[in-house]
Amino acid sequence: MRSKAAPLDTLTRHPTTAARRAALPFTAPWLLAPMEGVTEPCFRDMVLARNVATELGGAFTEFVRVSEVPTPHHVLRRHLGPQRFDAPVGLQLMGSDLAKLAATARNAVECGAPLVDLNFGCPAKGAIKGCAGSALLKDPAAVERVVRAVVDALPATVVTAKIRAGYDDASRIEELARAAEAGGAAMLTVHCRTRAEAYQPEVDWTRIARAVGAVAIPVCGNGSVSTHSDLTRMRAETGCEFVMVGRGALADPWIFSGRDVSRAEAARFLLDYASAMETRAQFPAGGILARLKQLFRYWTAGGLFAEHERTAWLRESDGPALLVRLEQFARG
């Protein structure tokens, strides 16, 4: 195991690694994870706008499920959203039909996606039933075929892959990592939990290190990064070159910079998020209040509310009253 991560601009391994790494468009080693029901354009843009490109190197859309037909351009544009930042936003696809995935990937690039990421990690029952997401972790050869189909369809565009450490256990993580690499992935993200472990609190970062040791392409670590210091610690302990943050960014959208924000700034983020959802008419069935509460479950930034107050915020059913309280905090 390498004791610390290689710099982004140095060649540490295979002769082809330099070309692969040069193609990666990320502006920094910290990345915002794709999260279903979370990283739609409103939230994602809020985070990108508050972290400069030298702090937050890129982000990803929620996964786009490719099933009966190739996903049309208007759906992909909705996932990408109207804004563009210096840090790239990759469009994540999930599916198992090679032809439809390839066609959707071409549509994504035509819509302006700077890179395409392939989801091999979703543990949801629907994904498993459709032989997509983490279901493919049972067959490394299938992982390779999926990656290869999209890479062949996009000869001039970066294709990356995101896996979990395994399906029921992590015994095949090296095999899965090599399959993604053999398919042509330019980077591999490893969520260090298995499908069976779902989102349990306990994690094993040595699984990321095992993937690093198995392939020549850059590896991005993912799993239980909850503080800014965890970013550098994961790189040092596993040898990964990039670190992806999921729920840690729901707790603190400034985790990438490590900046401590005030209660007023934290409240303003939530108010601006609510305003963006209303302006773009882009929110879940439960409405803006439901999406805000999704963040409240994790939120720590700015000491907005004490831990013993969290339940009261989550139980609040009066959306306008909740926004009034946030506005009071935002005014200091």
C-alpha cells in the first residue's frame, strides 16, 4: 500500500496513466458525489457556487436510469441544469443495456456533459431487479462490458465508473477495479461499503487502498468523509488521488474548503436553496419543505441549531413558518 497519495500532476504508474490523468477535467481532488434525490441542479449549483474550483474539483448529477429507450436530450439537459462552473459536472448513467447506454451517453455529450460516469453502486431493489447498479458487481465481466460500450461510443470524452466494494462482501474488489480499468474507465470511484452494507456507519477504507493497488488509473475514494480533515486523511491512508463526498456535504456544503461559516451564512444557504427550487419549479413530491428537511437530518454548518433542536425542525409542518425562522437567523 502506498503511504500517501501521488500528486495529481505526476506519473506514478503505468505509461498510459499520464494520458488518462491528463484527460480528467477535475480542477481539484475533492468531488461532490452523485446522490439520488439530492444532487439535482438546485442543490448542486448552490454547493458549486460556494466553493471555488481550486477547492471543489467537480460534481455529478443524480443517476439517470437508462431502461426501455435511450434517454432523450431534454431529460439529460434537465439533469445537467442551466448553470456551468469552472469545475465540471459529470452526468451519471445507470443501466445494463449496452446499446441504449451508449446512445444515451452520446446524447449526454451532445447536451454538453464534459464527462460521463457509470453507476455500479446503487443498492436499490429496483436497480437490482433490473440488473443494473450494484447488481452488476456480481459479474466483473459485465462491468467491463458496460464500461467498454460507453467508452467506445465516446472516443473523445472522459468516461469514469463508480462501484461499491462488492455485492455481498469485498472479496472481489480488485477484480472489479481491474474490470473497470480494462473497459477503459479513466477514473474509478470506490464507495468502500458493499451493497449488503448499504449506508451503515462502519466503513473500511483499506478496501479503497486495495483498489488503488490493483489498477493504474486514478482511484477516487468515497465513504464516511464527514470533516475537511477527512479529505486529506483518506488520501494519505489509502493512496487514492481523489476523494468524493456525499452525506458530508449535506451536513456542511463548505466541507471542501474547510471554512467555518456563521449561522447567518448557513441559514442563507438554505433560504437560497428554497428560492432556487421555487424559481426553477424543481422539487420533490413533498415540496420544498421535504427537501429542506432532508438536509436538516445531517446539517451541522454554522451551528444553525443545536442537536437537541433537530427533532423540532424535522417535525415542523408549516413551511412558511420554517422559512421565517431561517430568515431571522440569516439577518443575524
